[in-house]
Amino acid sequence: MEQINHETMAIELKQITKTFGSVVANNKIDLSVKQGEILALLGENGSGKTTLMNMLSGIYRPDSGSIFINGAPVTINSPEDSIRLGVGMIHQHFKLVEALTATDNILLGSREKGIFLHKKRSEKIREISERFGLEVDPEKKIYQMSVSEKQTVEILKVLYRKADILILDEPTAVLTPQETTRLFEILRRMKQEGCAVIIITHKLNEVLEISDRVTILRKGESVATVTTAETNARELTELMVGRPVELAIHHLKTDFHENLLEVHHLSVADEEGFETLKDVSFDLNRGEILGVAGVAGSGQKELCEAIAGLLPLKKGAILYHNEDLAGKSPNEIIKMGISMSFIPEDRLGMGLAASMGMVDNMLLKKYNEGKGPFVSKKKARELAKKLVKQLDIVTPSVDTPVRRLSGGNVQKVLLGREIESEPNVLITAYAVRGLDINSSYTIYDLLNEQKKKGVGVLFIGEDLDVMLELCDRIMVLCHGKITGIVNAKEVTKEELGLLMTDASGKGGDAHEV
Amino acid sequence: MIINFLFAAIKAGTPLLFGTSGEIMSEKSGNINLGVEGMMFMGAFMGFYAAYHTGSLALALLAAFAIGVFAALIYAVLTVSFMANQNVTGLTLTIFGTGVAKFFGEMMISKSGGSPKLSERFLASISEKPIPVLGDIPLLGKLLFSHNPLVYLSVIIAIICTIYMLKTRHGLNMRAVGENPGAADAAGVNVTLVKYVHILLGGGICALGGAYLSLINGGGIWNNSSVVNGQGWISVALVIFASWNPAKAIFGSLVFGAFSVLQFYVPKNIIVIPNAFYVMLPFIITTLVLIISSMRKSREGSQPAGCGVNYFREER
Amino acid sequence: MKYKIQVVKKAEVSLSKNLLLSLLAIVSALLAGGIFILAIGHNPLNIYGSIVQGAWRSPIAIKGTIKIAIPLLIASLGITPAFQMKFWNIGAEGQIIMGGIFATYFALFFDHLPHGLLLLLMFIAGMLGGGLWGLIPAYFKTKFGTNETLFTLMLNYIALYLIKYFTEGPWRDPASSGFPKIASFAKNARLDQVLGLHAGWVIGLLLVVLVFIYLNFTKRGYEIKVVGESTNTARYAGMNVKKIVMRTMFLSGAICGIAGMTQVSGAAFTLGEGVAGGVGFTAIIVAWLAKLNPVIILIVTVLFSMLEKGCSVMQSSFGLSTAVSSILQGIILFFILAFDFFTRYRFVLRKSTN
């Protein structure tokens, strides 16, 4: 402990409080990072990590509390102030101007002298990127870039400004394991150069791998700060959740052996003609949970939407009890008497109408029922009230706009409505994203219940540990192709990781398993 | 004949070029200002009023510019600081600006006891005369170098705006604000300041177009009812036609100007097209441009992505 | 130590507070308008008094006010379904005009038909004209994503010059020697009077009820709201988004077209370039102010019309230009726009070092 006193604190936050309306996002939080140190900021979704960091980057301003940078008290009123103080933040949702080139994004807002932009400005950026071993074409427009390229631009932006305090918000969520390793190398290098690094994450293995110390937030409060070398995953989880957690997910055995859905040679192309799904074939059985793993953007979204009838197919067939659903709209699928439910990734932007209350949202797929031109809300109101009771949904009333509910409650409204329609096939995309651990487990239980009833569940997931426990089989997608369909009992996380990056080395070519 | 036609086209296109350059400045920083018509109207009155009383062209332009900045300030305060709906605010500004110009215009008429007329000396200062040497070039001299001074001003402003937008640091910041204010903000650009500056500048430039209409097109006499007469709206159309690039607007204003005077130059015995279609053409062409650019789905040359949406940093 | 003003988002505001804010906005607007009136050398109370009086003092004045209100009301109602769908239709002006042109066609060339049938034809034609003018941008929006704000704006002017074409060309009244104009409609093609005023007001009031019911209680209204929320949600729910957008825009344009029809056959008895006269633009402001609620639209329309009618007496009583109406309208709207901010945000004062 004496050591700390001799070193300069790059950042010190004291008693920071921030509220949004009536919600307290951060309550009297203390946090500090030394120069040449990597601090992991750990916490469940909604624990206030991003809010806290946004006060360092100038996006939000604290209601009370003080911030010290390199020992001096500062007020950060805007991102401008923050940048001037040497803070660089890489946001989870990249802050890049899509229509501009990488170079112009990096130069944006810079305080350099001179009125005119340099003709050869791209060269300078190229030099810097080469020096740090980063690959990016400085003249490429952002909208033509992949996610990892975009992240590289964000990192370059920070390096270009010579920031000595670096904040990264869930940087690895969009990266392959290899890209993650590369990112961590860069972070270690910055650490050696004396930078202070804060990395926001909820992945415990990464915390243990990269950080020197960990600060844990829970429900907007700082519960502990521990030295990474002296802790373990179990302790961190307990601190994060606030109680000992039974990490095992109940795995259910069912006995149906009946084929429900067959997908044959499915291909989907986007507007520019690029194939986002390539020749995908698999089947889904009754009473099984089929996991779909893959790096973000490998075609998961397209797969769900294609099956749900929301995307036009380029080729292929989707057979449900030998009836082809290919080319059918959601409406036609409903009319065929096939009960399929889809829980999309974008809950408020696709699964629900955000400004409508629960009652109106219950009507979403049923408003057309009944004769005559008028909508009947009676049944919907009853259903909404029933769901509130059954799933403990916290809402002021069944007519409150659903966008005002918390993430967990929004998901319960959506999942509740879909399960009530008694589907035979249930497709869930990132069902627990953004939920705290309690809500997540409620969702797993609901899915298992459906499985018991004989429903075939397609589970698009991101946490491999969860998928290994919950799913019966796991299908891995990479660049829109299936790189393997494996039995969840007989595979390791590492093997899955290799499939996700398609380490077979054939540059994304699929191989049958 | 053709030279005369093109010469007239340039003259007719000039007020549009002012209006369009001004509106591009505003839209490129993310604010669609549908008050162009109103700002032009105010500029028309103010320019005329100052010219009438001072007899100085510089003061007339300055006054017009200033009133345009003032009108745009109302818009900027409401949309940037108070985050009001941009379309509604712009339309209101058109109603307000038209009202203000007509109201004071009428007052000016009743005070002068008839129609106020600009002095001969002033009219001489804005008359068309060839630039020495350049004006003597055959054909081109007449076409390009024998205009009234405001024509040159409009082209210079359009060129400066283009260079500013595409080649300077501040121009880059402004384009970024118009496309994605959140990203610009995170990069340390003062979004509010950038928006204010460009909305105000844009308003001033638009108002110069109004001054052109009252000083040049009006022939030295104030006409309360038909000074601006939709030119502001045509300028908004020209922004699309010029794909948000003032340099392209120079050409565009020539095309639009050509259509508006075409009816006087087409030999009526050979080609019989109703007059109404000539004035309609710019709008039809603009619509086609709008459709074609949306078909190509190009990001370049289309409306800035952040246009019409107000920015609030703490939006969650 | 400096202080800085900062903007903070509010939790949702209650209805009563909202009303209070609106009231406060209007009071401040009237105060600001009063300052303007003082500045031009008049007594604000006198002026305001005579505006109200000018609008309501006699049956003729009242009729005048309502006459102004009719097209504004109908057009505002027309815009509402489109805006509810977040389709920024600022083409009401053109849709009114097209309604007028289509209706005029029947008025001019089918005036031998029985009165009732002719009016019905004109009514349907008006809806068709406006509806088609709304359908065009909707088609391109759904097909290519063409920006509807700019598209509908352009269509306004194309429609306006179409009137010019008909006036100077095929429909020109041969009897008028000087300025080209379209002949006055035969008695047969004129809208009937109800209680001493053309029947447009009955149509307008009926539409208030119909639009209210359509948007709030029907399946189609529900679809419009969902599409307005998110087209992805609508697709997810199995809705045919393209069809809904086109149908709604046809409807939106058709209602505006009715405004055009009532104008030509009830008010002007002919088609002139002033048939819409900016009503289509004012209607956008009215619809927005009323937060797309048909009943509030009715109230706002009456207030707007009162201001306009009342100001028309300014000239005779005070020697003031009628443009005062536009200025006052502008000032009042600016204040309401500014006060709307306080229903969503508030200012706080914060200390700021360095």
C-alpha cells in the first residue's frame, strides 16, 4: 500500500454521483488509476460503468463529486475539455463519421495549427499506424469498413492525440480472439509507456488476463477494488452480483427425436449483393436448444430474419414439417398456421413498439384478428396484466410506454408475449444481452421450460460458457458460413473459438462436420 | 442571341446562387432551414432600405447580410439551443420574415409617398459594365465579364464556401457535425458553436440573394408583393440539384436561371411549349435528381445524415 | 469562478404541467407581440382587442373567420396521418392544389350533370388528385428511400405551375379578355350553403371525428402508429410496410385534396394560383402544435384563423399593414417552439472552474 503514495495518480474520482431523472446511475463512486496501470472496471449491465466513464470523457457531467487528473482538480464540461486533459475514450458504439475517411475522422476536431487540411495528411496517419503495427487504409471511408477496422481507427484517433489516459468500453465484444490478443498487446505497450488504461468489461477471463487491479461496480455503487493477482473468477463474480452465484445452468434432457425445421442451402445477400449467409444447411429438432455461436456480424442476424420471413432469400429452402417457408412473409407464415416466434436482438426497435404501452404491444401480431375495422384491446389488456403477474414485470401500468421500462423488464414483456403465442419454433437473438445475472437466469429458465414442452429453440448467443451449459448442439458461423455443428457436451470453448475464426485456414471456406 | 440568353440566365441564377450557398452552409452543419424565403425577403427589404437612405452599395449589402444573420439567429436559438423541430421553425421563419419585410416595406412606401426609388448614382454603382481588358474579349467578355458586381460576389462566395468546406479544418469539423454530431462532439468539436456559426453565416448569405432581387431585379423601385416570390424555395431545390456542393451550385444556378428566362428566347413559332412548363422545369429536374441519387444510394452528394435531427449530448 | 448554464433532460411531464407551459408560452408570446406593437407606436391592448373583435364582432366577421379556418382545418387533419407515421409530408400545399385542379375539371366540363352527382364527382376527383400527389413521393420513398421532405416540397411547386398552365392554356376563359383566368363555376358546381356558409365546415368537422376514430381505434390506425415507431417493428409484426406507407400517404393527400375541392367549389368558385395560398404550410405548423390530436387541431385552427381574420381589419382601423398578422403569428410561434423545450428539458446553473 505504501507504493501507491509514491506514484502519481493519473485519475482519481471522488464521490461521483450522477442521476438521470429519478434513476441514480452512479452513487458516490470512488475510483483511481495510476500511471502505467491497467484497471478493469467490472460490473453487470446497468451497474453504471459506462455512465461513470462518460463523465471522464465529457459526455455526461456529474451531479456532484470531484475529478482529479494527475493530481490536479479538474472540471470536465465537454469532450473538448476531456481531450485537452489527455483522456481518450473508445466508446462501445463507435463515434465515427461514416461518410468520412479514416484520416479525416482521426484529424477531426484536432487543435493543430493552420487553416487548411494537408494534401498528404493520409501519409502521416499511415506512418503512425505502421509504427504501432495497426493495419488500416487511411483513405477508406468508414462505412466501407468492418467492425474491427473501425475499432482500429478509434485506437488511432487516441494515439494520434497522444492521450495518456485511455478508456475502452467493452472493446472485445466485436473482436475475434486473435484480434483481442492484438488489442491487448497494444494496451500493454501503452502501459509500458506510462499510460493509464481503464477497460470496461464483464468478461472475467479478460479481466484476469489484462488488468493490474479491478474495481467492481454494483447497482451504481463501487463495492470493491482488488488486486488482480490476488483474486479469482469466483470472488469477482460474487462481488459483481452481491451474493454467491450458482454458475451452473440447469441442463435439461428431453426425449422427442422429431425433426421440426430443416434449412437447406440457404443464402442471403445484402443490398449491395454481398452474401451475408452462404449455403447454410442445418436442422432443428423438437425439444432441443440449438446454439448459434460466432463473432458478431457473422450472419446471425440474417439467419434469424431469413427464417422469420423478414429477409428475402437468395436461394435455399426452409422446411417446416416439409412445408417450404422460403419467400413467405411473416404474415403468410402466420396464415399457414405455423407458430414461430422470434425474439430479435433489437428489442425496442423491432420486437416492440417503444412508445406504446404493454397493452398495445401485446396486439402487435394479433391486431388484425377479429372482424371489422376496429382493434379490440380487451384480450390484450388481460394478457398484459397476466404477464405482469406471472413474470414479475415492474411497470407503473400496463399502458406505460415500454421504452421506460428497464432492459430486463423489456425482455420479459417481449419473451412473455411470444411464449404466450405457444410457438413450436422459438428463435432468440442475444436473449440476455444487457440483462443482469438474475434476469438472465429467469430467461434461461423460461427457455428450458419451452424446451420441455417440445419447442425447438434456436439460441443465438455470445457467451460461450453459457452456451456450452444451456444448448444441446452448437452451430458455429463464420463469415456467413457454417464452420461446424457440434455436440455441446463434447466440445471445448477453445475448439469453438477456433471454429469461430475458421482456423481451418481455407479463408472462410466451409467444411462439413 | 445565345450570348444574350446565357447572359440573362446568369443574371437570373445569381440570387439563387446566394440562397443556395447559404442554405448549403446551414444544411452541411446539420440544420435544414426552410426559412430561406423569409430570410431572403428580409434581406431584400433591408438591402433596399439601406441603399435608399445611404446610397452606398457596401452598406446595403452589409445591412442585408446583418438582417439575414439576425433572422438565422432566431432559427439557431430555437433549433440548436431549444431543440425545436427544424421544419416547423423554418416554416415559421418564412412566415415571419415575409411579414416583417412586407410590413416595413409598406411603411417605407407610405413614408415616401409613392414608390420609393433608388438614386441614379446608386443605380450606376450596380449597373452592368465590362471589366477593363477582360470585358473586351469577344463573346466571353460580354458573357462573363460584363455583369453587375453582385454576380461576381455570388460566384466568389460560392467558391470560398466550397474551398472552406472541403479543404479546411473548420470545414471538416462542420461536415462532421452535419453527418454525425455525436462523433464530432466526442472528437472535441464544439457542436453548438459550429452549428450557430454556419446557420448564421448561411442566413447572411441567403439575405444577400434577397438584396440582389430588390436592388437589381426590382429596377430600383420597391415592389412589396413580388420581390422574392418563391426564389427562396427554388434555392432549397437547387441545394439538392447541386448535391450540397456550392461549386456545383454555380453551374446549377446557371441551369435554373436558364429555365426561368428560356421562355423569352425560344422562338415561339418553332417550339410551342406553354410558359408554365418553363418555370416548372427546375422543380421537375430537381425531383428527378432527388430520385436518381436515392436510387444510386450514394452517400456522397446526398443530404447530410444528421440533417433535421437536433443534437443533445446526454440523449440515452 | 464562472457559472455555466447546462441542459438537463426531464422525466416525463404531467398533462397539467404541459397545459400550464402552453399557457405560459402564449402569455409570453402575447407580451412579446405587445412590445412589437408598442414599438410601432400602438397600444397593444387596443390592437389585441380589435383582433378578437374583428374576428367575432358580426355574423359576417364570424363567417369570414370560419371561411379561413375550413381549408386550414382540413389540410391539418390531412397531414396528421402522414406525420403520425413519421412521413414528413410537407406537400400539403401541392396536394390541396391538385385536389382543386381535379375538382375543377369536373366543374368546368361536366356542369350539365345533376348538382348532387356533380358535387360528388368533384369531391371524389379532389380526393383522387390530392391522393395521387401524396402517393408519388410515397412510392419513391418505399422503393428507393427517396427523401420525402424534399420530394413533397418540390411537388408543391410543380402543382402550382400546373395551375398556371391550365389558366393560361387549355382552361383559359375565352370570355376574359385581359389577364388569363379560369371561368367562374356554374351554379351547379358550387358547394351548397349550410347555415349561411359553404358546406366545407360540415365536412371539416366530420373529418375531425373520422380522423380521430381512424387513428385511435382502427386496425389501419394501429398500423400507422407502429410504422411510425419503427419500420422494423412493423415488418416484424407481419405488416406490409410499403403498402401501409402508400395507403396512408394517399389518404393524407386525399384529405388535403378535399380542402382544395372545398376551396374551389365553396369559396373561390374558380381555380386560381392562390387556391392553397400557403395553407398547406401553415397546416404543418398547426398539426405539429396540436401534437397530431384532431380535436386540438380544431382549436388551434380556430385561433389561427381568428388572428388572421382579426388582423385584416388592422388596415381600416389603424392604418396598419395586414402583414402584422404574419409577424404576430411568427412571434407567437417562436415562443411556443421555445417553450416546448421546457416540456422535455430544463436548464440548470452549474459552477465551473478553469
